[in-house]
Amino acid sequence: MEHTYHASASFLGEDPFSTFHENLILEILFLNARAKMGGTSPAGRTKNSGYNRPTVISAMGEDAIADHKESGIATERGGTTLARGFEVAVARSGCVLSVEIDKARKIVRDFYTEAAESADPQLCCTGGYAREDVSHIPQGALDISYGCGSPVPFAHIGLGEVVVDLGAGGGIDCFVMAKKVGATGRVVGIDMTDAMLKKAHQFKEEVASNLGYDVVAFHKGFLEAVPLPDSFADVVLSNCVINLSANKRDVLMEIWRVLKDFGRAVISDTVSEKPLPHSMKSNPRLWGECVAGALTEDQYLAEMERSGFYGISVVKKDFWKEVEGKRFYSVVLTGYKFAKKAGCDDVGQKAVYLGPMQGVIDEEGHLFPRNQAIAVCTDTAAKLQNPPYNKSFLVICGRGNACVTPTQCC
């Protein structure tokens, strides 16, 4: 407060140092933000995709205090946290408690252990399957198929592809995909619940016998740390599972990591019409029922983009149900991976957007007016020659001829 107030008990003018203090605060805020954005932070990892979006770094809970202690801002003395010499009270709010990852995992594991042992047809938002897709699958696997509607029909899976199912449960989607990839393909299911994995392994033998080949494997693991190598899969799917994770960004970045270049993620999940109150987020039963962990659709799309995906689309959306006055929807989302290459060059390639819109803007900010040739680098040209953009663009070589395929261009 300006010192004249203390002398006269009234404000005689603005504090001459106010602007300086405001600028100093902003400088410190941005310095700290840039430090957080670097290194191995979630935002730093999206650089591989060639573009970044603004990211809000949470400063809630124990992590924030730990960061301050590491930087020397905060210290611990006699069980009391001190920051700059002042005592700090740390609030334990419901939203922090509800997303503690080990607690959330235990709730989900216990919930689906019971669901594996005793089929619950009302659990989550179960979806039907085409008869021809499940004719080779035991009835026991169908009885414990919990999901928001299978993402498989939207994945356009081909013979010989490598597919991963996150949160495979009793294996229903893995067994459906085994028929689609054929004897030359490969399907891997990941789940953290022993009871579900036991069931899946039991059904696996009968499925292999009915198909005449065995291409399905199941592994125990967490969605936030998938036990598979980089660039492993052509397709990664999940059916009403990511909402069960307390750290959805890590899950999405793991999907991006496991996918090959131009590989696709096909995610079926629940979304809420509006952000949920903390009372719902901390309800164990609602977690297991695919309700408490639901993001809004806008939040979901933003998290996919921050994780590096491009070509993101909502390919299906249906109203599911209303819980405590909140409306929930079942959606299927798709997104694609492309890791930015160090050798991205300008070799004279141009891209022409064919319509039907008057123009479009891609994730990196390139504007493509309809029927105009726009110069692009080799990385952008490669993306535009692959799904989901390949049917909307014509890529022209520097010599003027059209690129037939990404490998037959310039």
C-alpha cells in the first residue's frame, strides 16, 4: 500500500511502484511456467508431434508442496510447512482426494473383480455386437463384456495389423479383433485386474480353437504405463476404460507412444455434459460405473490434442443416461499419431485441399483454402497423404506431378 495512506488515512494517488510490481509478478509467473513446461513434463512430450498447445500445470496437493520444497521455497519444521518463513496450511479438498491414482485403481480393481466373478448386465453402458463378429466367442466372455459400445467397427482393422486393447477385461474386443486381423495379425490385451485376466485366458483357448489360429495375448499392466515398446501397434483401442483412470493424460500419451507413425487410436468412452461436482467424483460406486471419472467432451478432445494426436474426430455420440441431474453420453473418438522428424525439409511439395469446405486449418496452423496449392514441408506432406486427410488433399511434387503414395513422391 502506498505510504501516503499511512500518513493521511486516505489515498492521495496511485502507488508509483504498482506497475513495476505487476510486471515483476508476471515475469516470475512466466519464468516458473516455462520451467515447468520443459524437460520431461507432459507438455514437453507433445513437441514430438510438431505442435504444442497451452497447458495448465496443476499446483494442487502434495506435488505442489514437494516442488516448493525442492526449490527451497518451502521447508518442513516440526510437522509444519513453512514458505518464505510463513506457516502454510495445506487443504485436502475432495477433488484432490478423488483423483489419487492408487486409491482410484483399488476402487476400480475391486469393482471389476466382483464383476468378473458375477456378471452384471446393468454395469456401465453395455453395447451389443454384430452376430458375425462374436460367433466364435464363448458365451461367458459375452456375459462380462462391459463397455460403452464397441470401438471396433470404427477402427477399420485389416488383415495382418497389430492391435492393442487397453482395459481388455474378459477379452471380448480382443477376440472380435482376432477374427479381423487374421492368422498373420496380432492382438494384445492389457488389464490390471487379475480376475478379469484369468477369465480372458480361459476364453482364449476356445477362441483359438474356433478360429483355427491363436493371435491373442493378454498382459497385466496399467493404462498409465503400458508394458509394450514404442511404435508397437497399428491400432490402439479402449472400450469405456480411460474414464476409470485418475491420470488420463498419461494414458493418452502412452497410447501415442505405443502407436506406430500414422497409427490410430479408437476410443469408446463416457463423457459428461458439464464438469462434475466433487461429491460425484469421490463416489466409489460411480467410479466403477464409468460416471465419476468422465470428462466433458471438450476436455477429452483437448487432452488428446495435448498428448500429440492429430486428425481428431468424434465419430459417434449417443445419450447414455442421467445421474444426479447430470447428463452423460457415450462417444467414440479417433486420433492419429505422427512424430515430427528431424529431417523435415522443404523440397518443393505443395498440398491442395479438395473441399467441400471453403478452407481448413490443420493442427500446426497451416491454412488450406480450397483448390489452392500451398507449400508444405515433407512432414506435413506425409501426414496429408495418410488417413484421415488423404481423401481431402492432393499433394503435388516439386516437379509438378501428383504424389501417388507417400513413398512415390519427389
